[in-house]
Amino acid sequence: MTATSKPSLLVTRAIFPEVIERLSAHFTVESNPEDTLWDRAELVRRLQGKVGAFTTGVERIDAELLAQCPDLKLCANMTVGYNNFDLDAMTAAGVLGTNAPDVLTETTADFGFALLMATARRVSESEHFLRAGHWTRWSYDMFSGAEVHGSTLGILGMGRIGQAIARRGAHGFGMKVIYHNRTPLSAALEQDCKARYVSKQELLATADHLVLVVPYSAASHHSIGAAELAQMKPTATLINIARGGIVDDAALAQALKDRVIAAAGLDVFEGEPSVHPELLQVPNVVLTPHIASATEGTRRAMASLAVDNLIGYLLNGTAVTPLNPAAIHNR
């Protein structure tokens, strides 16, 4: 790179045109307007000579890749999740990772509650029934669902999104809110959310509607499996807007088939975009393709924060939302 040339960036997936325009003012940008899903070898090839990458949460950045991309300094996810980053390997290689928290909190909480409502009130199941032409008359028990108002809302993982869901349930629907987290919230936050800390065992046994908002890690892998599902009420619903892998999808499909729990609503899946085939066969599940943050305003805000991180760090040495600031000292 000459004294007057711009540093090079890779944008790994199709994104809003104004994102490319904004980055192009400062960098030489290789983009992917066709939204091609590159395999691992192609991603490594395209990262050669790049100092930064705009990533979308699915590109695995680990020691093997980093060893082949010595110029890389920053990977900026436009998502709040970052389980695609091996942060230890990135820190050792002096590569900073950033994410996009806060800007999607309220939108994701909206969707989480929408999924809860659709699951509790059997919206997808009844729509399929109607579309198939089976609705010929009214009956007193047709698609009777679960109460939402006044019921017990359980939340596993009480970060920003969990708290936003708690406020919607407590203040909007008069729900009793219980939660389990690695550490309890402050008394002030608990009061704001009208939430009570309980053990995981009590959470499973007591919740009428259990919402998962815990980050994915090796420790949280299959946090909800056959044993946990068996502890839930047979009338309970399970909502996962966290990450695929938090739930054992095979165990959940069997539990839904056997009516161990009443229903589930899932926005995330193990091995997505593949979905466990048994989940596609049970009627008592609402399935959506990882769209909890999918409003135009929120997705633009997420992308803009990733751009802020790229410009801030690569040009001025300061990232807005660094995940592993120790990497800066290892560069």
C-alpha cells in the first residue's frame, strides 16, 4: 500500500448501498452485491491484503483463518451476537472484533413478544388449518391456546433484550416475571422490570412462557435439552430468540411430538439455515428464519454501527464497541 492509497476492506455479504458508499470514502472496498455464500477457502482468498472485514455473524474467524490473513486488523459484526468469532485466537493474533449491541434491543424484544403471542395463541397452526380449507364451522374449543395476560413469564438470560421483554410482559400484560441469569440484576433493575430472580430449576418448573435470551457459548450449548423440557409444565411454551445450539432441537422436536410441553416458537436453529426435519413435521411450533431484528430501521442502525467501528478503529485507533480490547496491545 502506497502513502496515498486507501486501506482495503472486505464486505462479506450484500448490504445497503449507502454502507458501501460510506466505507468507500475511506477505504478500497471489495463488496459482495450478488450476496454469494463464499466457502471457507474463498473467504480466505478474498481476505488477502484486507485490513478489515464487515461481517454478518456467520463468517467463522478463527486461528486457522487468521494465520492465512496476516494483514487483518478488525472484523466488525453487524450483529449483537459474535459466536462466529474465536476471540481468544483473534486476541492472540492482534485482531479486534466488534459487534452491534443496543441498537437492536427494542426491535428484538418486540419480535420475541410477537413470537410468544403467536405460539401461545396457536397462530401458525390455525392459519395452516384455515389455508388447507379445513375450517367449516365454529366450535367452542377450536385452537384454544394459552393465556398470556396474567400468566408467568420466565426469562433465561436477563441482559438488555431480556429486560425489554420483561418490561413488555409486566407492564403491558400484567404478567408475573421470573428470571434466571448468571448474576441477579440490581434491585433497581428488578423493580423496573418487575422481575424476581429464581433458580433455573424453579424457572423451568414455574414459567407458563419461557423465553431464551442467553448468549451462545460452550457453557450454554444445549442449556435446554430433554431433561430441562421434562421439568417444564405440559401447558408451557418455549420461545428461542437467542442462538441456535442453546436448545437441543432434536430433543425439542420429540418433546413437542409427545406433548411434554404445549408449543414452541423458534427464530434460531442449530446448523441454520438448515432446520431439524422433525421440527418441520410437528404442528405445535412457530418457525421463523432468524428475523428478530429485521426491521429496516434497525438493520440500518446495525450496519451503521459496524461501519463506525471500522472507520473509528482503522483510521483513528478507537472502536465504538470492542469485544477484545486486549488485541490492540498484541498487534
